[in-house]
Amino acid sequence: ERERAARGEALGAEEEKRERVRVRKQEKLLYVCFHVLLNLAEDINTERKMCNHGIVAMLAAMLQRQNADLLILVVAFLKKLSIFQENADEMAKARLAGKLIAFVPNKHEALLEQVLHLLFNLSFHAKCRAQLGKAGLTPKLLSLLRKGRHRLLAVRLLYQLSAVDDERAKMTSSVPMLVGTVINTPDASMVPPEVLALLVNLMTNADNARACSKARGALRGLVALAVRHEHVLALKTLRNMAQHVGQDHCEELAMYSGDLLALARQTESADVQVEALGLLANLPLVQVEELPDLLLQHDAIDLAQQLLMSGFAEDDCVLEVARLVGTWAEHAGCVPLLARSGRLLPRLLEVLAEKQDDDEIVLAIIFAFYRLLFH
């Protein structure tokens, strides 16, 4: 019996060894075949024929293999195909996103990089992006933020996923590190725009905005970046933070209203001006006692009158000015200045008549007059 068992074990080990050799040879052959197909796919017509014959499903099946070189080639091939909508549709049907997430993180750096590039391509496809979120990609990407080599790719993928409300809520733990990256970069021109763009999206979530405000030096650093360097993305980040009414950080940001008024007055960039005005409109300026003096100091009412002139500014800017006048109208000390300004209120009425088709502008102007009538 022992001899029979030993013989069986020996045969089993031999069979296993033969199987490994067979798989190894098979994977080498597959590697060569797919490499030839990848080269042939440089011709767009040939690539289209391959897709019509189910190349996406064949490549997806290869993701179960263990050979790193074969996997890198397969993922690179899929990455090439994924830039076309019809191929992305096929990948969504094959639920490729869930299969790829198994490779994140990965000890094989080259494979991980290819996988992240492919996931980034797929993240532009709505169905694939939803599959990535449901499969749990977000926590895995957050773990990559501490790794220098793949950090930028991880941030870009997180930005894509942050378009979904549920995914933004999962990223709260990363906010202090992201904002720290921004405010601790010595040269403002070197601040990664991807990181700030991600923060812009994340700040639409109240918990994320709170986490950002509690990070050491975050508000002061973001305001400095916005005001001194006229950084549009920093202004957008602060503006989204300020939309969460009643939060402590909104009151803190209101203390910088003088700097923001000066920025709106002095900047030559229309984008910076719109964001600065929008940020001011979101802030609880009624709590700023010296607001009337600040309006006079920075000729803010004259600026508002100028921007409301027909054809002088884009509609986005006109909307923010109307919203800002409504915010000023809440402050009892500002109402006399608005009433005695001469042209501001008549110009608001002119804009109201002129922009009847723009519901946002109409509502903002009506709300401004509604607030004025309380005084």
C-alpha cells in the first residue's frame, strides 16, 4: 500500500511537472501570436477585422494566465483597442474592469503600469467607470497614492471616478495628503494640476470639505495660491468648499474677502475673475463687519456696475455679479451703498430684461432685489 501511494505521488508530481511545461510552451506560443497580431493591428482596417472576429474576448480570457510577459502584452493590446468606443463597449460586456482590478496593486511594476493606463482609458466609458467603482477600485488607488512611481496615474484615475457621488465619499481619507501636496509645493507653477482638479471634485462633498479645512494650513495655503498666483483651480477648490453653508470653514474663508475683492478687481484673467466673484458670492459675508469699508476700498460696486454693462462681460461673469450683489444685500451696512450707487440697481433691471432666457441670471437678480426689500 505504501509503495502504491508513493508510486501515485510520483506519478502525480510527474504529471504536474509535464503540465507546467505544457502551459509554459503554450504561453510562449500565445505570446508570439498576440505579438504578431498587435503589430498587424497598427493598420486600422486590420484592427477592425480583428475586433469583428472577437479579439477582445480572446484577450480578456488571457487575463487568467500567470505569465507576466504575456499579461503585459495582452494588457497593452487591450489598451490600444480601448480608445475606440465600440471596443470599450465590448470590454464593458466582458466585465473587463472587474478582472483588471485583481492586478492592483501588483509587485510587477511594468504590469501594474500597463493595467493603470488601461483602466484610465476605460474610465472615460460610463459603463466601465461604474463597473470600476462597484468592483472596489477606489480603495486600491488610494493605497497607491503613497507610491511615487504610480501616484500620478492613480490621481488621474481617482479624478475620473470622482465624477460619481458615491466614489467621492470614499476618498475622504486622502484629502489631507492631497491638499498637503498642493500647499507644500515650493513653486506654484509646479503644483500638479491633476491633484487640484481632483480636489475641486472632492470639495463638493461636505465631509471632504471638512477634512480639507482641518488639514494644517490648508485654507491659508489655498487662499495664498489663489490670490498671489491667480490659480484658477485653487479658486474652484475654495469655491466648492464655500458652497457648504453653515460650516466653520466658510466663516474662516469670509475673513479673506478683502483679498478676494482685490483679486477680482485687479486680475486680467476672465476665468480668475469669475471664480473669485463666485467664491465671494458663496461666502457668509454678512458676518464680515467691515464689509462696507472693503467695498469702498476696492471699488467693488463700480466693478459690479462695469461688469453688468451690456456686452462687457460673458454671461458666466454676469451671473456671479448678480449672485454677489444678492450676498451684499444681506449685509445691513452694504444696503445704503447699493441704493446710492446710482447705476447698479438700474443695470440689474436692464440685465433682467435682456437675459429673460437665462433662468439662472433671472433668479439671481430677483433674489438680490428680494433681499434688498428686507431693509
